[in-house]
Amino acid sequence: MQKGAGDVRKFLSRKFTTIIAAILAATVAVSAALASPGGQTALQGKGNAKRQGFVQLKDVKGHWAEADILEMAVQGIIRGYPNGIFQPKKPVTHAEAIVMLTEALGLTPQGNIGQIRHKIPDWAQDAVRAAVYAGILTEADLANFRPNQPAKRYEIAVYLVRGSGLQGEGQLGFIDEDAIPVWARVYVALANQAQLMVGEPAGQAGFKFQPQRPVTRAEMAALMVRIQERLRTRLPELLPVIRLVGTVTDVEADDDVYDDFEGSLTVEKADGETVTLAVYGSTHIYRGRDRIKLDAIDTGEMVRVVALDGRALLIRVLPQVEPQAVQDREREKDRVRQQDRAGQTGGEVSGTLQAIVIVDGKMTLTLTTEEGDKTFDVVGNAVVEMQNLRGPVSQLLALIKEGQEVELELKNRVVVKIVVKGNLPGKARKGY
């Protein structure tokens, strides 16, 4: 059948897009082949344009941190080894951790490193300079900085807290807190309080932080996702890559199986701006840990997208609305109105947990009750009870899952106790 003029234009446009995508993919492949030894890379300045684009890593498929690893990889913040593997279980070194963190925060090198005892690899020197200038590393840290040694959990907690600007005292409560150096305990407490790093259940004894355990490369990638989300509105754009969060307003799936073009996704950001992005077969799309196709995304869903030159590199469908400033105000108004109508200044409320939202250290829970959806603030020292576990919400939050039946104890309209009904998840993710 002869194609009409419109069909021909669409066909040629699609084939041209496919050719350009192939050229870009080849460029990324060549760049990966030129990676420095051990998978480490030099800090190329804000943006790292040479490393951004479609990325495939052979050994992360099915890993619990697959989406986190790829979200960082498409931004050029982390990369694999020349043979296309990432080695997610390998401990991250101090130098690698500092490179990842400064890249994730969009920091640029300034000033001098100063006196150091151990030689810093050339590929990490700019990142260390940026970390020193930003206060992530101090002169005392540099004196004992061992760039090629695995970074321990308490050390990463220090880097994260300094990098995110968290302040205060926080509270510990881990059964192994004596293994945390005294000077680092406040950092661990703040990282735990902000849910950047949490502990693991240790039976009826409580929770353990394992401060001396090395952090893996996969865990570091997940932590970088957390810190980017926490500081999202304060981070510079890693141009030419853009990161955006918004509501899906249109999904156009393409049914042509002869090219890589999958269709387009239109997202409305909180400020009202609408962005339409091309989606390809090489675009990574996730709902939770599961890979999905473009046509599985529904309008009205919230997504987080990493894009380059109008192409979606990675799309993550979010399990809950990620609050923006305007949405926060509206949600607060709705919450107060709902609680005033229900007269819930105290007492107990039961329902199905729909969402857990943490913004700047403040937590809210949304429940579906017989009277509809209701949202409540949670005090920082709220207690959680589940099966044979009892402890502060800061330590048990990782075990609370959306869809669980819970009972909330309220005091002055604020949650002071959360009772989770039923069994713990059969295979809870390891705390990190």
C-alpha cells in the first residue's frame, strides 16, 4: 500500500530519530570503553556531558538497586567498568564515594586540597577539591584520607550529613552505637533521623547500624538518589541533563516494531510548565523495582524523569505524590479541614496505609479509612509496634510498607504511635 505524504514524513522522521539515537548510543559506548582503571572516572565539571546518555550495565538486572544505579548512571554520576559491568556488591572506596557525592550535588572544584598523607588518584582530585571547599571533607579528614580503602557506613553518614547541610543533635539508639567513633555519632544520628541511612532489625534486641561495615557501590547509588531527592529544589541542573518531577498528562505509545522509537511522554511540573519527551526502547522505565513499558504508565501518575536533549533516559513512576511547595500548602489545608471535621484531636484511627512522605525531616502518613483518605503529621519520637518489634519510627520506618493495615494513636491531632497489623514483609530490603 502506498504511504500518504503524512505517513512518509512520520516514517522519515522516525528513521532519522533512530539514526541519531544509534549515533548517540555509539558515542556513549566509546566513552565507556575509555573509562579509567577500576571503573573510576575523573570529575569533568558540572554536567559531565561526556558521560550522560543511554546506559546499559550487564550485572545490575534484577538487583534491588537496579533503578537507583541506572538513575545515577544516565546522569553521568556513576559509571561501570570498561567491560560494561558495575560490580554492585563491591565496596565503594573513599575516592569513589567523594566523586559520586560531589557529582550528585553538582559541586565544582575550587581551592586547593592542602596537605595529604596518601596520594589521591588524578581522576578524583577535582572531586576532593570540591568536597573540601563545600565542607564535606575537613583538613583533619584529609590527614587520614585513604582514597583507595573501602568507605565504612559511619564515614558515609558523615559525608551525607555535611553534604546535605543537616544540623542538630539527633538521637541514636542502635545496639552497636559503641562501635561508632564518638565524634561521628551526631552525624549517624542525623543521617538516621533524616532517613538518609537507617539501621537493620536485630530481633528483640533492637536495631543495629553496623557502622564499621563497608558500603557497597549499589548502596552508594541508592544513597545518591535519596540525597538528590532531599535536596531536589536546591541542586543545580547537571546540564545538559535535566531532572524533573511532575504529573503525566499524556502518553503516546508508538506501535511500530521496526525502530527503537517507543512514543512520547508529556509531564506537567509543579510550576505549570509542560514538557514532552521522546521515549525509546533504550529508555529505562520503572514502577518500584519492576521494569515496565511506556504504555503501562497512566495519565495522572507522578513520575521522576531524567532527560537529555528532549529524550527520556530514565522514567520512574512514583508510588506517591512527591510534594512541591504549592502542593504542600494545599495538602496541609486539606489535612486540617479533614481532622477538624472528624474531631480527631486524640484517640485512635485505623486504615490502610497509602503514603509515607518525608520532607525536610518532617513526616506525614496518609491512610484510607472508612471516612476516606486522611493525612496526619508524625512526631519525631513516635513509637512503632509490629509483631515482636517495638522502637522509634526513625528506625522501623523501613519495615512499614504501603498497603499495610495500621492503627494510629493520636494526641493533639499528631501521630504518637503506629501499630502495624499483620506480618512483616517476607523479604525486607536490607537497611543501608
